[in-house]
Amino acid sequence: MNRPRLFLVAATAALIGGFTSVSLAQDRYPTRAVEIVVPFAAGGGTDVLARLLADRLTRRLGQNFVVLNRPGANTNLGTQLVARARPDGYTLAMASIGIAANPLLYRKLGYDPANDLAPISLLANAPTVLVVHPSFPTNTLPEFIAYVKANPGRLNYASYGAGSSPHLATELFKIMTSTDIMHVPFSGGGPAAIAVTGNQVQMLFASVLPVLGLVRSANLKPIAIAAKTRSALLPDVPTFRESGLDYETGTWFGLLAPAKTPSSVLETLHAHAVEVLQDPNFRTKMSEQGADVIGNSPAQFREHITAETLRLATVIRTAKIQLD
């Protein structure tokens, strides 16, 4: 065989071998640790769910799934980190309503949620519960609304940051009740809940996950829950609707990867995440945290994000919320 032909054969074999190596690497995914970026401080609802999911995925796939907390800029810091990460399935994002709200809140983002992230699955929903410091001088929603109206601009509410779920949930409440409450942002659910227990701020409209233990220990007092029916975890807490206000809202949690992540990797992640969500023990753990397990398809999750963007646009425009 002459030299040019020998070179061509060798090059072709190397090229085929390269494609085969890439294919096998994807088929074997994961072959090393996977990072799940939580764009909130530790202790909040998103963080709790991420750690439960990471533990189960580690057991199923034989590689460590490690949670990294990267709070800041209303989830933009952590989410942008994932959007710009190498699309190989080793850097994932745990997201909530920030990816739906932030394109409306910020004039410029360092990433495009619709084009830079690949939805994997909507994992869970959690209704909002209004909690206050135990010394707060009201126990029912009508009393609460009357007290807030009698003290315009003198009371504070916590959030996980400007544009976060508690921020938008409270602004919706203010619009519906014509009340005036001052916003104090924190870096996540844990810090926000602790601030209310310390009476630094008087109230928090949060998902059940980060406040359930504090309610049960009497460090926080619940007023009402924004769900269709009462929660089995808080059976003595009435819904807003029961208390006279047609207010129903909450937050949600989803798993995403960088756009252009190989379809085989996305399929692997989706299949295992949904199987984790279907496990009775996992569902029980999530229910105990106050979350309703979902586990839908990537296409359904993308549709959900689009619908949430439209829903939140009304609140953001009415409240005139605009961030730099």
C-alpha cells in the first residue's frame, strides 16, 4: 500500500474511532461528578429539592451529583453560570420562576433562558403560605389585611431577592388588597425565613418547603395558604379563599441543562429524574416538605415556562417592577 493511501486509511480509522469514543462517552454518561447549580442560598425550597434529587441520582447513576449554591441577582448569577457552561451534561440548573420572570424584569440579561437552556423536567409545585413573626398582632387573614391597611408603609416583608417568587407573590397580594408593605430582599429562602423568626421583617409569602419546620416549632405563625385546598401538612391553616380572598399562587422547581447538550444525555437525565419522582418513598419525602411532585416532559416544561412568563407579566407591569 502506497504512503498516501496508507495515510488516508489511518486518518479515516482515527476519525471513526473519534466518533465512536464520543458516542461511547455519551452512552456511558455520567463518567464523573455532575454539578447541580442552585441559584439560591442553602436552606430554601429549591435547595432542599435539589439535595433530595441529587442523592437519588447519585445512587441510580453511580456518580456523585453535587449541589452548588450560587445565589445572587435574582437567580441570574447561578443560572447564567449554567447557561454558559460546556453543554456536556455535567453542569445542570435547578430553576424556579426566575427564568420566567427575569426576561421581563431586566433590561439586559447575560443569557437568554429560552435559547441558552434546555428544559429537562418540571419537578414539583409548592403553594405559597403567608407566615409572620409569632408576636404579630393578628391571627386571621381579615385581621392581617386590616392591620396592614392601618399601617401603610410601616411593615416589611422578606423575599429571596428582587423578582423572586415571594417578591412577586407579595406584590400580587398588595395589588389585590390595595395595601402598602415595604420589600426587604434576602439571598434565599433560609435567610428570609430566619429574618422573620428574628423579627427583622414581619412577614414572608413563601413556599411551604423552607418554613414548614419553623411553623411546626412555633417560630413562625401561619396566616393562610394560597392553594385550592388546605395542606395535609398544615391542616389548621385556612386557604386564602376560605378567608375571603381569591388569591392562589405558588412556586415551582425544574431541572435544566445548557442548550446544545447532547440529546442522549438529556434523555438519560429526564428518564432517571422522572423515575426518581415516581418512587413512592421520594414522593412521600416531597409531600412531607409541602411540594406536589410533577415530572413532565421537556416539551411540557418549556410550555409551562412560557405560560408562567405570560402570567407574571401582568404582576410585573402592574407593580411597575424594573431591575437594572
